[in-house]
Amino acid sequence: MEPGSPLALAARGVTKSFGGRRALGGVDFEVGSGEVVALIGPNGAGKTTLLSILAGIAAPDEGSVDADGVAWVPQQAALYRRLSVRENLMLFARLQAAAGQTDERPESMVERMLELTGLRERAGDRVGTLSGGNQQRVNIAVGLMAGPSVLLLDEPSVGLDPAQRERLWRFILGLVGEGTAVAFSTHDIQEAERYAERIVVVAEGEGVFDGTADELRREVEARGESAGDLETSFLAFLRERGH
Amino acid sequence: MRWLLVKDLQILRRSPLQLALLVIYPIAIALLVGFAMTRDQEQTTVALYNAMPAGESLGFGGEEVDGGEIRDQLCGRVECIDADGVEDAKRMVDSGEATAAVILPEDTGDRIRSLASLDPDPPVIQVVVNGSDTVENQVTDDRIDAMLSEANLLLAKRLSEAANQYLDLILEGGRFDLLGQDIEVLGLQKSERILNRLESKLPPGADRQELERAARFARLATENLDLAGPLLTAITQPIKADKVVVGDEAPSLDTFAIGVTTAFALMFVTVLLVAGSLALEKEENAFTRLSSGLVTRTQILVAKIGLGSVVGSGVALILLVGLGLFVGIEWGRAPYWLLGILFGAAAFSAAGSALGAAAREVRAATLAAVMICLPVALLSLVPDDAVGPAVETAIDVVSAVFPFRPALDAITAGLELSGSSTWLPLVHLAALVAVYGALARIALRRF
């Protein structure tokens, strides 16, 4: 995050437990306007839990989240496969309007999202017939309808081929260019390095690193290990910390 | 919430198989049940072979029993088809052309006539049934018993009438034919008058006393034989039933059949639809998105109950209109039975929501719906008297906590009954909507 750039989202000391198991133990997290942050970590590290708390879907046991206008896009498309692209967009536009999340007319929101996703020609197609990448675009479009300042994406490119992933990121980066902050979780370290300006490593419910990919490499090298590519550095970093 | 309902209806419309089932299912059920209800017992086919000589008189004691009359009595409750012989009758039963065969032996006429003689030899008719079907055997037995009862009643009445004619002859005197000879019978009343006249002409003494005894006997016999006529008439049907209904008013059998058919269709369509639809929200990951600020979980639940109520009521209405083509449905009472259907659909929807919320996946929800609905509904139809007190109590409890029985009561009451029978099931169903709605809402917390 550039020094002095306004914060789009800030979380402080977020903790969450499920039964006796601690999922998050005092995590700090922030995203600046127009910034892209990747959330990486082993399975079960608490990435999805953190995103769902940031999105307001789950409540933290302790800590605070300060954000205005957050949209959450789940890992799997949260869409009705038997409805068309337009019908899905129209449903969520109407619900958002009814919930007072936007003053824009649903019809206008739908047209804007069809334009944004580039799916106007397939507006009448059932979502179930779209490719995974296109479904994810509609999925993200639903999250973007109310014009959020922060977009939270849970593993957005899972199951997509490289070409679909490329198209999806072109779409997301277009939103970033308009000032939307993006935080996404991923297991694909290359994807994190390629698209994120900053990387946050979460392990066993703790935020153990927050910086750029180069800073992660340098930290590994500073401890006398060969950094190699980011994935090698990431694994060395976790190993050194006992994860 | 309105948009959630519109969305569910759009999804329903997009599933041609589901939509076709929702339309075809009630129509097919209405046709099947309608035909079954109008078929009745007249359609039970019985092969009849009459081996009695053609044109034979079946008269006895001056009473004529027409052969055609006996046939009419036998065939009054079934459809008779004539067989050419005993073997032909058996073939008809064996091939399924007839449910049973009734064979009137050649000596049937002689035996009927002997009933009015001093040496009665009752006629024996032969009944042939196909023994391969347990249920049909029972039904056929009942039909044949009913046929024989009708014929026996006719003969008993005619025998009684013949006996009454003999009694009148003995009492009042007259002429009758015996083996071609015309015989005059004096009769007890005339005998008494003659004896009384002769007695008054005799001087007191032993002869007069004997005559007086004979006259007294004739008077007593006349008086007592007067009672024999009504007695003979009475024994043709010694017991008559005077039915008095106590307790709750019960619907007619036709109304009950319509109610059961409608309640079953309503139950299956509504519970399966709502349970599956709610579980689908989870499977399509839409529930979390919907409930993260767009709508509340309670609103999602209410929309699902609304969906089930609208679709279930529509299906039940199609079914009733279809049944109305076959059996009499009082359309003037539509507001009453529509209320029953609507409340029933809402209660089934609430139960379906609870199932769907607990199961959380479509297949599990569907399986649970079938496994719970079917046995509970069938259990609700078990008559109280068919089981012991403990089991009866258990069945009553199960019937009360599942919407099938109150829905059935509400629909049948709406079709036919009045008073508290109409609104009590509605109150019961409203309570079940609240209970199952609350259970579904609790289950949605961890959905």
C-alpha cells in the first residue's frame, strides 16, 4: 500500500474460534483504495474465515472491522444455474435495491453489469451452460452491483484454465483501475505474485507476513536460505516458522 | 421477498420435467381415482349360467317367481354376462373375463317349489371364483354374498306371501287347487259360526258341552292364527337396523376418498418441492449470498412456505377440478375447501422447510421427505378400532404432529361438513405452520 493512500478496509485484532478450535488469533489486515492484496497460506490457515469476517458474513469473537461497502464473492459461483445471466443479475439487483444498498434502478444495474462483464451477448443463456470463467464473472458482477469500495474474492480462479484465468483477471484489474480495492485468497502463489501488489501470509490463524513478494524473498534470503521463486520462498518461510 | 418467490417460480418453470409432473400428476391421479370411484360394484362382472329349463314356472303356493325376476335380483349389484354352459362360465373366470361365475343347476326350479312343501329341499347354486388373487377373492366373496342375500330375501318374501295365503284359506275358507282337483276349504271362522249355531239348538248335556269345546277351539285358533301372518312377514327380515350416529360428524365415503387423494397429492408435491428448493439454495451456494445483507433467513423461509402454498394449492385445485368431472363436488362450498387446501399446503410447506433445512442437500431432503411422509400418512389412515389402546394413542400423537391428518380433516370438512369440524383442523394446521416454521428457522442457523 502506498504511504498516505486512503484505507478501504482495516481489521484489527480479529479472533474467531469454532468450538474449542481457534481459527483466527488476533489478525490485523488492511487494504488501500485501488490496491490488490493476496491472502495466502496452507489449508485450514484461516483465510476463508478471515474473508468471511471482513465481508460481514461471520462475526468476529474479538477485534474490529472498519469498511464501507464490501462485496464478497464466494469461491464457488453463488448463482442459480437454471436462471439466465440476466435473470440472476436482475434478482440480485432487485434484492439489493429492496435492501436499500443502492439507489440505482435494477434494470440500469443489470445493463451496467452486462456491459462490465462483457456477457451481453450471453445474457439470455442459463448460467449453468456458461464456462467456469464466465460463471465467475457473473458471480463477481453480482458482488459489484452496489458499487462496493472493496471486493473480497475467495479463491476466484479455482477450476479455471489459464486462458479463463487470464480473462478473469483482466476483468478484475479493470475494476481496480476504477479504484476498487481487491483482496483475494489463493493457493496459486504465481497468481498472487502476478496480480497482487501485496501479499499477506496467514498460518494457523496468525498473520505471519505482510509485504511484497520481493520482501518475502529477501526475508528468506536474510536467514541464509536460497529464495528461488516465490513459491520456494513461501515454503521456506513457513518451514522456518514451523508450519 | 416477492422477488425470491418470483425467482423460485422461474426456476420451476425452467425444469420441464418438474413442471410437467406438477401438471400431469394431479390430472393423472384425478383420472385414476375418478374412474375408480365411478366404476363402483356395477362393473364387477359375473358370468351367469342358467341350466333351468326355459320357460319353467317357479310358482309355489299360488305365488309366481319369475325366472327373470331372480336374474334381476342376482344381477342387481353386479354386471352379469350370460355363459353358454358350466365350462364356458369357468373359462370366463379363468381368463379374467368375469370375476366370478354363478351357475343355476337344472333342478333349481324344483327345489324352489319344494320350499313350500312339507319336504323342503333348498336350491344350491354353484359359485366359481379365481383363487389366485387374495384381495379379489375377498371382494368377490362379499359381492356373491350380497347377490345371494338379495335372491334369498326375494324368495323369503314370496314364501311368506304363499304361507299367508294358506293361513287366510284356513282362517276364512275358500277354494284351492290340489294336484288338479278343486277343493273347497270351510275355514275356521265359518266352522266356529256353524258350531255356535248348532250348539244353541242342542239341549244341555254332554253333546252340547263337546260342541261348545269344539267351538271354543275354533275361536282360539282363529284369534291366534291372526298373529301368524305378521309373524311370517317379520321373519323374512327379522332384524332391521336403525342407525344412530354419535360423536363427531364423519364425511361420506366419496368425500373421504376425495379428501385422501387431495391430501396425498398436496403432501407429496408440497413437502418435496419445498424441502428440495430450500436445500437447493445451499447446494447452489446462494443461501450465504442471500443472507449476507440482502434478505433475512426468516424472509427466505417465508418465501419457501409461500412457494409451497401457491404451487401445492394449484396442484390440489387441478386435482379437485379433475375429480369434479367424475364425482359430485359442491362448488358452492369452494371457500371452505379452498381454506383447507391453503392451510394444508402452508403446513406441508413448513414441514418441508424444516426437512430441507435439516438435510441441507437436495437428495437427502427428497429421501427424507418420502421416508417420513409416506409411512406417517398411511399411519394416519389406520382406523382407531383396528389397533390396541396403546398403539392407538401412539398413532394419534404421530397423526397430530404431522400435517397429513389435519389437512385431510380440513379438506373433507370443507367439502361436506359444518360447525367446529370445519375450523378446528384449520387451527391445528396453523399451529403446525408455527411449530415447523420455528424448527426450520432454528435449522437455518447452521445452514
